[in-house]
Amino acid sequence: KSDKVNLPVEAARSNALNRRCHKMIVVNEDGKSWTLNLSFEESDKSFHMRGGWRRFCRENRLKVGDSVMFNLVGDGKTTPMICICPPKEECSELMSRDRG
């Protein structure tokens, strides 16, 4: 089993990420956070979160095939943060509270 997740293509185009970012803060709907490793794969021009993704999934009871919503916040200079919520949840309030 792989301990990584590919970020959506839109994330690679976002100003929130740059190739020098090596960490990503992942926040769940309860506001609990995990710090994962972030890497950029030149071969497919995409970002991957590694080193803790399985733990995040286990602790949040996510299974293969579950859908989640990604809400990425960052400015390309600070450690980016991504909120991962069930699709029905609204992450924007959580993100503004944690960044504010």
C-alpha cells in the first residue's frame, strides 16, 4: 500500500504551492492537523503528499474510494494548508479560523 496521495491538477497550477515546499499541513473537519511531506514529481508535473497519508486516512476513517473535498490555502511562501472534508461539509470557515 502506498503512503501517498496525488493532489488534484489544479493544486499544481495554484499559487499556493511552489516546488520548494516540502511540508503540507492537512486539517480535518474537526480542526485537527497533521504535517505531511510534500513533493513535486517532474515526470507528471504533480504534487504528492507522503509520509503520514495512511495515518491521516486511518484516524479519519477514510477508505479507498471515499470522496473528499480539498480546500487549499497558501501564498507560495509559507507552509501550505489543505482542509480535507467530506463533500457535504463546508471547509471555508475552518480554514479562515485556522489561518486567522
